[in-house]
Amino acid sequence: MTTPGVGFLNDAGRALTESATRFQRKRRQRVRALQSAVVLVPLIVIGALMFWPRGAEAGSVQITSANGQVRIAIIDPNAPVSEIEAHIRAARIPVSERSGITGPSRVGKFLGITGDAGGSSYTVQVRFGDGVEVVVGTAATLGEPYEFFTDAFAVGEPLACLGGSGADAASIAARVKTGVQIEWRDNKTARRLQVSELANRNVESASAISSNSVIISVNDGAGAKKTIWC
């Protein structure tokens, strides 16, 4: 024989237990949803940068993410440093700066981007949450080796206004300023050339490695002999 009220109490106990179970289940679901949101929101921000109108207009930085890695590619390395850094920060990626020794033509300009893996280039990949370092040009002292080479024919560089790609090599050799040392190289073999071997050769490229040292690569064939290149 059941005591009056005992059945009611048992039913009420079961109801309370079921209610508590449902509450705990819903609470766990909400916690999991919140944790997922915390992880996904930054990733969404990074992915969205590729479709961000302002970023698309500038075209200087492309940022993508996958498998916990973030890839940053500098599409326009000639863009102002402030613009490049602004787009990276907009993706919630910490940015710091370091100086890179270079020539006058690249002082204050973007030179490269680095991550934990080191190196310096226009593309870097880092773990999600890690920061990057932007390298900005700083002036070398007289004769100090450049960490980042420059176009030797650019304004302020050792061969400014003396020539350019396609210039006659022998003509440039005759006009080089006193104190500037040039190493001439064959573009195919990288063999060092003497000034006497420059006839019927033209400039492919010229890299300043310091304020008074230049490496010039030359091609076979006569080049332009104009004297004013600026």
C-alpha cells in the first residue's frame, strides 16, 4: 500500500531531475557555441579583408587564412609603409617595425616583411595570433654595406643619371665618378669582366651594394649611348 503523497513526491523528483538535465544540456551547448564564436570571429575578419572594399581599392596587401596559419602577401611593395601596416592591423594582426640599411632611394620605404621563421620578402606565413615585422629602409653611412641593395641608377645612388637598362656599358664605364667601384659581370656566366671587355655590351641591371660599390650585369650587343638619363 502506497503512502499518500509518496507517489506525488516521486513524480516531482523525476520532473526536477529531468529539468535539471535539460538545463545543463542547454548550458553546455551555449558554452560550446560561444567558444566556437571566439575562434571563428578573428578568422572571419581575416578572410573578409580580401573582400573589404577599401583593401581591394588599395591592392597593396592580400591576407588569407587556413589551418591555423595566416598568409600575408604584399601585392604592391611600392605602397606607403603606413598603408601596408594599416591593412595588416585591420586584420587584427600585430605589427612591429625594424630598420633595414639601404641606399638613399629606398630610405623610408617598405623593404620586406618577416615572421617567426625569419627571412625578409614580400610574402610571409605565421601562426594565427602571431605578429609580423615590417622592414623599413634607413640610410647607410658612407661606405657601409647595404642590407637591401638598390638600383644603382636611381636618384641619390652611385650611378644616378649615368644610365639604365639597355645603356652602353663602355660609355658608362667612361663616366663613372671617382671613388665608385664597379664590378662588371657577364649576365649568362656571371664571369667578372674587365673594362676592356665591355665593347658591344649593354647593361642588364645595376645593383648598388653600398654608396660606393656597384655590381653591373651586362648582355651582349651594343647599347644606347645617350649621356642624359634623368
